[in-house]
Amino acid sequence: INAEYMGLYMKLGPEWSKIECTGECPSASFGHTATSISKTKVVLFGGAVEIEGKLTMTDAAYVFNVYKNEWCLLKASGAVPCPRAAHAASSVEHLKMVIYGGAIGGGGFAPEELYLLNMNKGEASASWVIIKIEGPNPGKRYGHSMNYFKPYIIIFGGYCSSAPVNDTWILHIEQTPFKWQQVAQNIDGPAPRVYHTASLCSSGKAGGMIVIFGGRGKDSGTLSDSWGLRKHRNGNWEWVKAPYSGTLVPTARFQHSSCFIGTINVIAGGRTSEISEKLPVELYDTNGGTWKRISILPRFRHSAWIYESSLCIFGGFENSAPTQPIAQPIMLDLSDISFEKEPVKPPPTEIPRPPASVPVSVPAPVSSPTHAPSPKIDRTFKMSPRAMIAMSYCPEMPASLQRMVKCLPVNSLQEESKKLLPTNKVIFGPPPIQEADRVSTRDSIAQMFINHLLRPKEWSLMQVERQFMFKNEDIIRLAKECMGIVQSQPIVLRVKPPVKIFGDIHGQYQDIMRFFDLWRSPAETSQNGDIDSYDYLFLGDYVDRGAHSMETICLLMALKIKYPSQIHLLRGNHEDSSINTGFGFADECEERLDDDLENPSSVFQTINALFEWLPLAAVIDNRILCLHGGIGKNLHTVSDIERLQRPLEVVHEVQTAQQQLLIDILWSDPTDNDQETGIQSNCVRDPNSTGSIVKFGPDRVEEFLKRNSLMMIIRGHECVMDGFERFAKGQLITLFSATDYCGKHKNAGAALFVQKNFEIVPKLIFPLDTSAQSSWIEGEGSKKRPQTPPGWKEGANDESFD
């Protein structure tokens, strides 16, 4: 594109850039939908494409992985919707979306069916179903909007029969039988319209409101008003006109896109009655009621989604070439947008067209970046100078103080637990599961476990002798479903911040509940969860030692099934049948489930089969390597891990390089301090001096990080006094989440929160009354190896353990 045209684009604000994609890329299209169904996946459905010079409706669905910039054609089973365009789509729950309505060509309308796409079990098992709904429905329409505000699906407006309408319909998805309900329209509500946009605002003054903008009215006039739909406590719904303040008024438009970034509604592209008019990207601050203009997007009938702080666009037409749809996805970085600091800029009075010989497209810089955040952001991971410390629970404290959190300098943490309040044994929590509560036709196996195990506000030091609340066949089914998901994912996971990282849990279910209680859990926002904002990464050692291995591993398997792309379970050295046979897990299966350990179809054998498929590492933002043990003596690159083929059995009498590599990853430790370099023997873990289990020095860490262009290693495997401990000048962090390990070390448990700004914040809990802790491990005489050694010299702090 010529320099003059490019320059006029750039004068208006941030520059657009191409998204370079791989995989089965979709054809150029318009009138489709793009729906974010998770942090990592966007589903493109329907629209019209050009085939042999003719525009044709399609029913194709593509999944875009925003981490990999990779497309794949979705081959879903079931009741696939007919080809259509100008329909509406919305995400409902995690990895699920619904579509309704649309046009099918020749002036026809799509059937008035609500279709659900379910990808909970992975793309290979995706399926479409028609939701059975009783009574009247919104009818056939196109150019309408549809949103999900839990637990309601909300449809507004569109073209119905022979004119635009302004009716509102809601569907409560948690009440059966399903029925559409038409909302009574307040007299001063929004006018009838088609090809408007509607987005859910999740924060600020408009939090919880569906905000619509623009559209084309009954008289074909173009609209520029905004309205918010809210639900009152008395159950009534009401439309409220959005206030506009300031001197800038938004550009009237239709067939545009809108998305929220925090409190800001981003309006992009679209058209007016003059189809060749190029429209600006405009931002509406729902807190202040002001508008800002930052760039232009000469497209309409496209789709849009938000990735981190960038606006992403696919398809549509260019205003100057309204017969040729576009395939190239583009993005606009909005991370530096500020209403307070930047003055409003009016649009240019005229944007000259480029020469006819030059194809019209949104300008891109010479080098086209991928989805990575703007280079202006400092992407250096850094340890927070302060840690969040949870005060121990004490029932005598006032209710308002029972979950107080202190903020202390990281460097002052050693033996901080001495300064906290004493604790008493507290037993409370959910009752045993009743037979009537087991799997029903509407509840998945994973949801059944989650309903009874994910109760952060009701965590309990449960009596170990009581029968486990689930049947053996339920646990086996859960493990098999989880294995299917794990098998479809790589051995090295790629994760983006924000992410919460947890170290060894060792069956201490009450500790993980305490973390979830204090700092939110992997659940929906309406359930005081933050799964919409955070990934969860666990570094292994879920079983053994503690008294509640079954609760711990069953909850984690269920969460993995429900949130397969946001819950990440790495393998630890105790995820190995030769180890967990003797350290508590096998005993728990026998005593609490009456499980036959030798039966290949037993709970014990099925879960251990799953363990052999667990991934061995995760890389956060191409900067941090996470694994259970360490890099040992044979791990040199991340690719070394990726070349391993699962399932992997741990062979302790090492004979091959692959067997040694697996031992390094699961069993190795850093040396005792930064002064001890090189590779050293590990006498505690390797009492027979086989040489297979080693310690690695800070020089080894530095060399590994440099070779792999990494900044840090985060690992578990060692009990450390403050729950986390730095090594190699802070380039390696050991993380341990179980408190008072084996009932004798009085250590804190920690989790690391890796924030969007790349700051790593430690969050700590301290032991409860140790007399209430119970463990399967009472002695060490019959064990193959001693317990996980603490990460400090025994005897150096003896006084603190008395």
C-alpha cells in the first residue's frame, strides 16, 4: 500500500499488524461469527464464502488456537446446523457455544432452533446438539445479537419477518424444561434495529450489563446510540440508555464489531449508507461516558475477538471493495490506550484511496508479528518483593479476621510461622455423598465430583477412616475420561500468564482447599472462582504421604475434564506405581475403597495408567520452564523432553538414556546452596549410590537457561521451610504447597501467582494444629526410599521444630 495511505492510517493511532497463521486456514468469508470459548480457543462458524466465483453459505466451523496461531477444521458430529450467515453465537460455560438464527440465502431464514456445540472432551470429540425448548421462541431472524450472562442466554433485535425489531428474549439454562421468555420492553427502550452489536461488560459501573451499540433502524437510518440491559434484584429486566459526555460523539454505523477490554467497549469497522466510507475504531469508557477515536478499520461484516489486550479481526469486506471478502486476520494492540492521558483526535476529513493497481488491505508493518504482546511491554519475569501470608485459621477470632492476609517482604519470611496465632482443630465440611446425588442424566461425571469436592468455604480436616464418598466405578470412569484428554495434549505444555502454580500436595486436600478459599478457586466467576482469568498449573506429587489422596486426585481429574485447556497437571515422582504402592496411595485405595490392587481394572491400576500419560513439563510464555524435579545431568533442551514417547514407565534400575532422562526430570534436586556447583551425588534419594539420582548446581541452571533462551525454572519435589525457595541467584524456584510435611517439619505451603505484568507473587499458608493432621506414613523402615527430604540441613533449625 502506498506510503501516503499508510501514513494517514498511522496518524490515527496504534498500527494494525497481520496475524501469521498455520494449519487448516478458513476461506475468506463474511457474515460469520467468531466466538471465544476459552482463553486459548476461538470458534469461527458459518458465513458466506466465495466458491468458483459465487458466494455460498457454509456450515463449516474452524477452531483457532490463539497461543499457536493455528487453525483447524472442526469435524463435529451430531446435529450440525445448516449453512447460514448473519446468525448470532455466544459462548456458554467453558468450551461450549450456542448459535441461533441467521439467513440461508434467497431471502430465507434459518430454522428457529438453538444449537449447542460441546468441545469439553476435545476437538476430536466435538458434537452439535439441538436444545429442546418448550413454548414460544424468538422466531426466525437474522442480524440480531445473542449474549450469555450466566445463567441466561439473551437475544435482542434483528430482522424478523419484514422489518427490524427490538424485542428481548431470555433463556434460563439452569431451569428445566427450557423455555424462552420475552422480556417486557420499557417504553423508553432501544429502537428496533438490525446489524447492531451487543457485548457483556464484566467490570466497572456497567458490570453485568449487556451493552448494545449502533445498527440500522426501521427507516434504514444508521444508529449511534448505546443501551445497557440489566437485571434488577426483583427479577425485572430493564434497558438503560448509556450516557454520552464530552465533545466527541460516536460514528453511526452497522455491520461492525464490538468487544470489551475491561470497562472499555471497542467499536471497530462497519459501514454507513455510504458503503465506501471508512470508519474509525472508537472506544467508549462505560465508567466516564466518554468516547475516544484511535484508528480506522475499513472493514464491515467481519468478526472480532479480544486476545490479552489486542483486538483481533477476521474476514469481512473492505469498504472500497465490497464484493471481495478477506481472509487475512489482523490485530490492533490496545495495551497503551488511556482516556486520561491522551487527547481526543478528530478523524481526518478525507482518506484518499490508494492507487487502483494496489490491492486494498489493512496496512501491516514490514515484519508481521504474531499474537505476542506489544514489544513496548517489559516481558521480563520478576519476583515480587513482597509475599501474601495467610494468617492461620482460629475459631476464637472474629469472623471478619478469620481469613486475614498479611503482606510481608519476601526476605523476612524465614520462620514467620512463629509469629502467627495458634490454631485449634476445626472439623466441618460437606456431608458424605448420598446415593441420590450420584450421576444423573444431566450431570457429567466430572461435575458430580466437582460438586462434592470443590468446596473451599467448607474445607475440613476429615476423618481418614470414613468411607470415600464415591463408588469405584465412578472413579474409574473419571480417570478414563481424564486420560483421554491428557493423551490428546503434548508432553510439554505451553501456558500463558496469568497462571497459578502449585507445588507438591501429597494428599493434603485441606491445604489445597485453604488456598482456594483464600485466593479463589478454579470455578466460574459466579461461584467466587477465577477460571475465566487464570490458568492453574500443578507440578505433581498429588498422592502419598497425606491422608486424602483420593479427594485430591479425584478433584484434579474432574477439573481437568471440565477445563482441559486451563487446568494443567504435570507428573511427579509419586505418580509412579512402584512408588505409590509403598507410600500411602495403595493403602488408601485398599482401606477406603476395598480396591483389589492386582486387578488391572482396579482404581489403583487405572489411575496409575493415567499417570504414565501425564505431561512432564510446561513452558510459560516461552520464558519459564516448570517441571517436578529438575534438569539433572542429562536434560539439555526442552526438545529433549518433547522427544520422549508416552506412556512412560519409570525404570529405577536405569539402563538407557531415555530412562535416565525421565529420572532426571522427576527425581533430581538442586545442590544445597549456590556455592556447590556441577553435578553431585544425591545420597539421601540414592542411598545405594547407583548414580542415577543427582543434584545439579547453579552453573548447570545458568547454562540450561541460556541454551534454551529461558529466564527461570520453577520446580517442586523438595519440602522447603517457607513453601518456596530461590536458588541460582533466583533463576530457579522450588515450590512446595503441602504444610507441615509428614506432620513433622512445620513448614509453610506456597503457591506462585504469575501475573499478566510478569510479576511472580508468592502466597503462603501455615500449618494447622499438627495433632489434627493425619498421614498414612508412620515409619520408614519398609520403604524403598526415605521421605522427600526438606530443603534445609537437618538440625540447623531444630529449635524451630520443637
